[in-house]
Amino acid sequence: MREVEDFVQAPTALIALSALSSVSLAVQTFYDVERAKSLHGPTGLFMLAIAESGERKSSCDGYFSKALRDYDAEQLEAAKPELAAFEASRSAWAAEKSGIESAIKREAKEGQDTSDLKRQLLAHQIKEPKPPKVPRLVYGDATPEALIDGLSSWKSGGVMSAEAGAILGGHAMGDSAMRHLATLNVLWSGETIRQHRRGRGDTFIEGARLTIGLQVQESTLREFIKSTGDLARGTGFFARCLLAWPASTQGTRQFKQPTGFDSLNHFNGRIRQILNRPVTKDHDKAMIHLSGEAKAVWEAYYNDTEAALAEGGELRDIRDIASKTADNAARLAALFHVFNGTTGAIDGTTMENACDVAKWHLNESLRFFGQMSQPKNMSDAARLEEWALQYLKGTDTDKISTRNAQRLSPVRDKQDINAALEELADLGRARIIKAGRQKYIQIRREVLEGAP
């Protein structure tokens, strides 16, 4: 991961999200995890990074998903003869069906009995050729319908995109937002998909697994939440997501020559090893269990989180999200366990690491949704100050030019910056000063000294 970070210089969280997305997609195809007796489920993750366009998530995905994309391409190439045979048999079948239907029309028009022809048509309909099941793992901005069609053929897939606005803000949502979010929730839980689509009949998909790795611009996400009200929170979609809200690296990414990608090649090689595991006809999953030590760690994390959901608890305002964090911790532990090639049950150290990652994402959700509940000028002020403190960290100055703030900070609209600065000035935490023709944001020394 460090090799990609050094070269691409994207936010660390985006790089980690890309790597985890690929591991999740590979592992979910073959493994489930058992958290406790009779309490088991998928290993796939839903990950959502809040970041502006240009943060290079697509580049990160490209590095870490190479083995997945190569696998898809090879499977499609290998299936070409079978696909050609299907198309030929499907054309012949359709021609024969058309002939029977024409005969029925002709004899019905002449007043003749068409019973035998109808029986022929029914028997012929039953013989309709079925398309071959060609593995496809990686989806981009797939519509809900395309995703369900794909998962009905191959029961493991991942929606990975650096432009989640096409999913959260476009055709995929629309008036069908409730149905789409409910479908995603069912896939996260590994339950059976049951859908009726006009002209296509009923669809039943058992054992399907889904990974989501999306980047969405903050404005798009805020608009989505505003336009759908409490829908995404109410249906439990965000509760299932591991959220990340990293600071931008744009403006600091001076070009570097790559120093080599040995670790990345090992990563993709390990993904390919996992994908080479045979898939059963029914896509049965092997069950990963927790060791006694891992169970103790997981139960402690579960109980600590539960205690924080009470009135006055630190997680009270995101209790929907916190209620799923222990499940996500078990999934993360299973991913680490399989990727590392460890045999037997998940050990305590692996579970501790997974709980740390889950808790980090929980704090990101707390930070984002906490600011979402504030008026915009106050949330912008908090974000601007947080960015400014990081920007000034390690320097011997207490001020930043307004030009750099507008260019590099998470609050870039001039009007929004002015409103945020007015809020910070009212709170006595910052002020605008002039030096010649240049304007600066000056952070109070007491605020700088109190920064972590």
C-alpha cells in the first residue's frame, strides 16, 4: 500500500479503501464468517469515501483491482465458444418458436383446432436455451437492474466507482430509492433477493454477495441525504457502510518517480490465488470461525459499543451505524485472515486489528454526521479550522493565505469560506488580516497550541 501511496499521493484512506474493496470482493466469493453460534454471514464490505473529484481513487482502484479485472477478462475470453454456441442455439430456438406461432395464427384464422400446436409451443418454450454463467466480479456505475441481472448469473460482484454520484444522485436512485437501498441492504446481509419485474417475471437469487467501494463528493452526498430525507439512514444503508472522510492531498502532490511495486505485485498475486479456488455449482461458502481469544476480543468490542449507545453515550447520535460495527469488525477480521493465508480460526491479534479499523470508521461516521446535523456555516467552520490546524502543524506561522484556503481546504466556495470565517471570528478562534494586497486567515495561538 505504501508503494501506491508514495507514487499516487492520494489520501491514505482512499488507498486503503481500494485495497480492502479488492480483498472483500475476492474473499466474499468463497467465505462466510461466524461471529457466534448460529450468528454468521457474508464477509463483503460496503465502503464509502467522501472526497472531491480528482483525489485519484480511480488510479488507486486500478492498481489494486488488476487481478480482479484480469480474472474477468480471462473468464470472458474462455467463455467465447460457449457464448457463440448459445447465441446460435438461441437463434435456432427463436426461429422455431416463430414458426409455431405463425402456424397457430394461420390455423386460428382458418378456424382450425390449434390445441396440438399450443402444446408444441409450450414444450418448445420449456426448451429455451439458458445462457452460460460467465463470471463477472467488477461493476462500475451499474444500474440496480444490471447488478441484479449480473448477480443472478454469477453470485459475487463489486460496485466500485470514483463517481458514486451516478449511483447516489442519478438514474440508479430516482423514485426507486427505497427499493434500491433495500436491495443493497439485503445483499449486504446475504439474504435471498426476491424481485418481480414487469415482462421478466420473478427473480430469486440465493447466496449472492456484494462489495461496494465508492467515492462520493461531499456536496453530492449532502444533496442525496437532503433529497431523500432520512431514507438512507432509516433503511439502514449508511449503517452498513464503513465511512471515510479524508483530507484532500490536492495541491501537495509533486511528481515522484515510482520506486517499484513489488508489494503491489504480491498483493495482486495473492488476490489471484484466492480467486483460483474452485466455485461450487451453488456457490457454497466455507465458514471461517473465531478462536476463543478472538471471540473474547469481539465480544468486548460489541459490549463497549453497545454501552456507548445509551442516552448520553458518545455514539448515541449514530446508534444505527454503531449497531453494525461489530458485524463489520468480524468481516474485516475474516478478510485479513484469508488474505494472509492463515489456516484455522481467526486469532485474537487479527480481531484486535479489525476492531481498530472498524472503530476508526465509526469515528469518521460520528464526525461526518455530527457536522451534518449542524447549520452549514458551523459545519464549514469546523471543517475549515480542522484543515487549517493540520496545514499549520509543524510550521512556525499562525496564518494561511485566503487563496490557499480556497484552493486547498475542504471549503472552497468563496461565499462559504466567508461565512465559515465569520463564524470562527465570532467564536474568537480566527480572524482575517491583511498584508499589503494579500489576505490571510490567522488562527489564534491558543487554538494552535491546543491542537492535537
